[in-house]
Amino acid sequence: MSLASIPIPIPIIGLILAGGQGRRMGGVDKGLVELDGRPMIAQVIARLRPQVDVLLINANRNADTYAALGAPVVADRHAGFVGPLAGLDAGLHHAGEDDREAWVLTCPCDSPAVPLDLAARLHRAVLAAGADVAMARADGQLQPVFLLAHTRSAAALAAYLAGGERKIDRWVLAQKHVLVDFDGCPEAFANINTASELAQQQKD
């Protein structure tokens, strides 16, 4: 077998979504808010980085601070903080430059207990189903910001956003998709949206 005929695995690019406005926490940049003495995004990075080939951060402010955490920063291509799908759109566009193929795995910056096998389980499921997108589900509840999407879905997402649509689950369910159950660890998908939720999670 020649080297040219050996299949090259399609890389998985982790994309931490930190591009929101943090309105329910007073407009702060939630990824940089500290939980137990460390920025929440640093805790997500520690759990997600070993699962992926490349790690990116989607952020629309404090880009230098995020970049100092050791991952390239990509901003939304849509102005106005239009939501997590804009982050995925930016990630897919970045990953698919030069017609490269890749999987993009999204995770929010305010979910510090992200499953350690998130990438592996979504990847196995999406390959087995021959799908373009895999989304996590826990105890019957969809977890729309925890998903794995192939770069071939980029055009469909761009068209969806251009039409003014914003709901993640509606877009996913319209694609060739698979839902992946994580019923044994629903707490891993909890995110911290408010100051009171942050206080409840503090250990010290």
C-alpha cells in the first residue's frame, strides 16, 4: 500500500464557546469568571484539550486574554452576539479553510464539568450513523451546545443563520444527525449562568 492510499483520520477540533454577552451574570465575560480560584474556561480547557487534536476558543471580546490560555481565538463572523450557532459557524469556517475536512466539537465556557469522553462518544456515534452532526442528550434533555459537526455542514449552517434563524436544536434536527445519550452523567452538562449559581458551585 502506498502512502498516498493510507487514509488520514479527519481531525477533531475542539471549540470552546465564549462569545456570549453574559447578560444573566451582569454582562461579564463568563469564561474569565473564576470558580474555585481558576477561570471557568481554564477548567473546560483542562478537560477538553486531551480529547481533541486542536483546540480553539470562540470569543468576541478579551481576545488577548483568551489567547494567553494557549489556544487560537476565532470571533463570530456575524455581528451582534447572535448566539452559539454563530460560534459554531466561525469554527466550521476556520476549520474548513482551504477545503480541509474536520470535525468541530463545541462546548460552552461555563460548563466546567464537561464529560471527559464527550469527543469519543459523539465521534463513534456520528461515524456509526453516517451522520454530519451529533448532539448530546442527558436524561431525555437535549444538550444543544455540546455537539460535533463536520465541515460539510458549514454551508447549511451559514444559510440557516442568513435566514435569521438562531435555534441550535432546530438546525441540528434538520441535518443528518444522531443523538447520543449521556444519561449516566447529566450533571456534567450543567452550566453556570448567574452569580447565585456560581456561588453554589464554589467549593471554598
